[in-house]
Amino acid sequence: MKKVAWPYLAAIVLFALLLAVPFGPMLTLQFVPGSPDSVTPMALDRALQALQAQSGHYPLWQPWTFSGMPTVAAFSYLSGLYLPNQLFGFLHLDPIYIQLLHLVFAGMGGFALARRLGLGSTAAFLAGSAFMLNPYMTAMLAYGHGSQLMTAAYMPWALWAAIRLAERGSLADAGLLALVLGLQLQRAHVQIAWYSWMLVAPLLALKILVEKREGVSKIKSGGLALAALALGVAIALQVYLPALGYLPFSARSGAGDAAEAYRYATLWSMHPAELLTYLMPGAFGFGGVSYWGFMPFTDFPHYAGLVVLGLAIAGVVAGRRKPMVLFLAAMTALALLLSFGNFFSPVYDLFYHFAPKFSSFRVPSMVLIVVALCLALLAGYGLQAWLDKPLDDSAPLLKWGGIAVGVAAVLFLSFEGGLEQLLRAAFPPVPIDNYDLVTMVGNLRWELWRGSLFVLIVASAAIAGLLWLAARKMIGAQAAAIALVALSCADLGWIDHRIVSPNERSLRASPLVERASLDRALEEDDVTRFLASREGAFRIYPVGRLFAENKFSLAGVESVGGYHAAKLGLYQELLARTDNLANLDVLRMLNVRYLLSPAPISDPALKPVFAGKLNLVSGEVPVAVYELAGTMPRAWFAPWAAAAESDGEATEAVMAGRSADGGVAVTGAPWRGVKRFSGGEVLSMQRSAESMALKVRAEGEALVAVSEVFYPERWKLTVDGREHETLKVDGVIRGVVVPPGEHEVRFVYDRSRFETGRAVSLAATLLSLGLIVTGVVAGRGRSKISKATKPSGKP
């Protein structure tokens, strides 16, 4: 094996060992992430896996949450479309191990990129470990945002592949860049992938158009770069072609009130004052109840690490004439300005209004993953610059730095009382009606601030002392560099450990739960068994805190509630108008037969029919099941239909009880006022996840109301085999007008966009692999020819 491989192998082993610091409890799988964002998708994923096994094709619609919604188009159930999961599935790897592997992959990406940029192994390891151990990455794994973590893991590899292509201009590098970008897009956290392109596209332009390289054609490199970007998109088209078609109809589309859309998009903006957390992790609390920053809530600080931040600044200063250093510094500044969102809006607003699809994103602070990567690489530059320059030059700076640290320590000890009073006055009120707990939170906030400042002073002194010893040649430069890297890993690892395993004094619950508790929550219980035993087509309404539960999908029970951020926009509007469907007439229209409540309900329309235990991750919850009187069947003949000017008007009519006799309101009806229709009979109904067939008999012209979500862009309607228009009924469900006699009414989910995207993705993947193989073979051929024609040097 070539010697060049050993640093990479050693880095892989060390990165894997570093994971034991924050994620030790998870390595044995005894503890797993148990936050709502972790648990709520699990039941739905299992239900969809069973559906796929039963139907034999990839499910594109699931009927169990929010009265039905898309899967792939809404960026859910995408694991089977992520190419590496084919290998992981063959190896039967647990999803936790898959995410941990992506963390190691992220670290190796930082290492390989730093080496590509000319840094030594020690500096490259610092860059890789700083990116891998960044608190953002740790929090994403611990709190159930695996798609963010795995998508972010590709960021350094995308830059690495882009640099290779720009510098060498080979077919293999074009195929490699396309594959990296395509797999990242397949992992389907589009916002993180967008930020990667925000780095890759200008870097390619900079290196191809500005830098001059002998033997590398700018036209060829530019053409290959454009082809690689296009192929990258094509590789993931099986996800994005359906998603782009769905976006205008999604709750995440930004449609509706522009001011409200902007407000919602900028809720998690990073206030400039919170940049202090990059240096002092407890400056604004440490997440949870202790957090007192400007976001609605957060579970972790954006801490860069003292060693990383100091060396990053040194890297900018030392490498200010290097284009790559200037690029990383500029992208750091851009990402910080974007993260400020509505707190400093000029840059954010420019992107929000003009950058493609940027207005669909939420959480401006998410762009700080770019800062994490850039700071990690700049820190590598800083460490390499310190190793390369004469160490004696550092002595004066370290001397004055030590004096500054000493002065800071004296000032802190002298004015600690005044600082405490000043900060306590700045702490916002704690929204808790418990004096003792409020006092505890206030004390905790001060202790976090005080502790962070104390650690800052002590760590600065230790770093300055270490560098001074190296400058005086009392220890070797390489040994000092290794000690700095170890200190950086310990610093970040300790913060990560506090995120994953908070102590009792932190007033934060651990995001981890015992695996046994999670398994019990995904098993059948009294309530799900009862509901699954009921016959006929019906939905349930989980009341209060049960509304967001997806567990019922495991039993094949359809709910009007659930959890998903990208539900249909018209359904989101219905939830907003009805205060989460808190109206019995609306529930009747949605074919709700049973209400589930953890507390007693007294209403003459509700009859208690069952009481039992519902197993959740938090434990067993006593639940009462009530049967709703007068609920509408899944399909019925409406005796009359009133034309409505808007969905809101139609919903108001239902809420007012004007549809008690089965009459409906039709948005955009081809008639005015109220139109009477004949009666009829539903002779039969056959349903699957992606189709519904009704045989009906109408006495005259009739309107069949179908309590299924209105989404005609994908749900296609035919009557007796001929295409037919779908009416929007009661603002959210479907209707169809049929002539007298017997007819077959069929709704079928249109899979054409997905199947087209899947075919393109397969072809693009094969083409990218073909480019890699062709480029490697051609490169070896040229190498052999070059060696054969090279003069031997003998007379």
C-alpha cells in the first residue's frame, strides 16, 4: 500500500474514536434519539415500508396523516431513493450507525479537502475534526434531523471535487463532482444542499476563470463543470421533479400573505449579539429553558471552539494573499449576514427576493453550517502557517497575549459582582409560573455565562502558554500542534457531550431515550388495536397533544392530524381557520368517526365507546375514544351545492352547520347561487393508497362528494374511463358531477413525474459512473504513453 494512504486511514480511525465522546451512549444502541422530530416520522416510515412491500411499488401518497398527503413530493420517505442506502440496507446497518458513519464521512471530507488545499496532515485533521464535532452537527443527530446532518456531510466533499475538476479538467473529476452533488441532493435537505451550491458555484467560477493552469483548457474545464452540475441535479431528479411540481401547493410554498410568509421564514434569525456564543457557549444560555436569545427556542449554542476560532483568525491574517483563504473568509462573512435574517435584512432580503427558491427556506440561522466549514478550514490554514513560519516570531505576540489574558482575569475577579447584576437585569422573564423554578433558571443563566468566561480565560492562558513553550523551543512545533488539535477536540467534544447528555443541573432533558421505550411506542396497544378492528372507511381526530401523533399509521388508521412541515397548503389553511379542526361539523365532513382524548369530553354528539392505554415514548397515556354522531361517509350524494367565492367562505359554511343535511359548498362552481342535485347510491367502493374506485347509481344529475383531499394536479379523475373535472368541495375535499344512471368514478394518483424523474436519475447516475471509469482508464493510458516516450537518460 502506498504511504500516501496511511494518513487517510489513520484519520478515519481517529474520527471514529472521537465519536465516543459525545455519542458513547448511542454506540451500543441502548439509547437513541427520542425527540419529537426523531420519533414522529418513524411510524409513518414503517407504515410506508409495509405499503411498499404489499403494493410492489414505491409509495407516493400516504392516507394516514392530514387526511392524506404526498410522500416523495413532500420530502418524506426518501430513504429508499438515496443510493448509499442500498448498501446500508444490504449490510443491515441501524439508522443510528448510518448517521454516525456520515459524521465520520464529514470529518474525512474536511481532511481530504484540507489536504487538497496543500495543508499538512495535522492541520488537515484539525479542519476535519472541527467540522465533524461542530455543535450544529451533533445537535442535528441528537434531535432527529438526520437529513440535515447527512446532507451537510457532503459539503467538504463537494468543494474537494470542484477543486479537482477546476485544477485538472478531467472526465473523471466531472463524473466525481456530479456524483457527490447528486448524492447530496438525493439526501434531500434542499436548504443545506443550496448552501453547498452557494460555495461550489462561485469557487468553480473563481478557479476556472481567474486562475491560470498550464495544460488545462478553461473552455474544457468550464464545459465539464456545467455538465457536472447538470448531471448532479439529474441524479436526484427522482426526488426533485415531484417536489417541484408539489411546491406551489405545499404549506412551505410561501404563497398567501407575503408579510406573514416573510415573518415565518425569518423566525429563527441569528441576532448579531449571539455571535458571542462562538466564543462563549453559555453566553445566551445553553439551549432549552436556559436559552435567552432572540430565536423562538434553540437546543444548542453555535460554538466554534476557542482553538478553532483563534487559528481561523490567524489563518486569515497569514493567508490574506491566498485566493482560497480570501474566498473562505468572504463566504464566512456572507453566511453570517444571511443568518441575521430580519435583524439585518439587506443581504438576506436580496437573496429572499431574487435567489432561486430561497424564499421557500426557513431558519436563516441554518446557513451557519457554512460558517462552521469555513472556520474549520481557515483554522487549518492558521495552524499550517504557524508550523511553517519561524517560531521565534511568535514570542512577542504570545507575550502580550498572555498579559491580556492576565488583565482579563484580574478584571473579571474584581468586577464579577457588577457584571452579574448587569447580566441578570438583561435576562428576559422566564415564562413559568413557579418562583423557585424561575430563580433556578436565572441562577443557571448566570452560571453558564460565568463558567464560559472562566473557561475562556483559562483556556486562552493554556493555549498561550503552550505556544510560548514552542516559541522558546522547549517543546517541538509538531508536538505543540498535536496538543492544540487534541485541545480543540476535547473542547468541542465536551460541548457536544453536554448537548447529548445534559446533567441534572442544566434543567434540560436529554434528547436520548432507551431503545426499549421507543420500541414499545411503535408497537400496537389497546387504542390502536381497537381502532384497527373497526370496519369501514373512517378517520380519527386525536385531541390536544395527541394531534401530532403519527403512530396510528402503523395500524392503518387514517387521521386528520399528524406531523409534517410540508402538508398541503389548503389543508394548512383549513387548520388555521378551524383552530386545528376544533369544530364537529368540519370533522363530520372529513369522515371522522372517532375522537381520541387524554381528558374527558362532555358533548351530546360524542358517545364514549372505549378506554385504554396509548403507548408513547413518554410512557403510557390513558385515552378515551368517543364516537361522533352524524359523521359523513367517505363518499355521499349531496342534495344541493352552493357556489362559494373562496375556500374560506366554503369552510365558514361548514363550521356554521349549513351542511348538516349533506349539502356542500363548491369553490369556483360553474353555477351561481344554490343548485339542487338528485340523490343516488354508492354501490361499491374500492380503495388503495393511490387509487379509489366508486360504482354509483344516480337518479338524475348528481353531485358525489368524496371526503378525500383536493389535489387534482396528481389525483386524476375519470368517469366511465373518460377524464373529468374535479370540483373543490367545502374548501378541502373533492366532488364530481355525474349524469343519471350507473357509473364508475375513479381517482388515480398520477405517478408520471416520479417515474420520469426515476428514469432520468438512473441514466444520470450511470453516465456519471461512466465518466469516472472512462476518465480513469484514459488517464492511465496517457500515463503509460508518457512513461514509454520519456527519455531513459542513458547514452
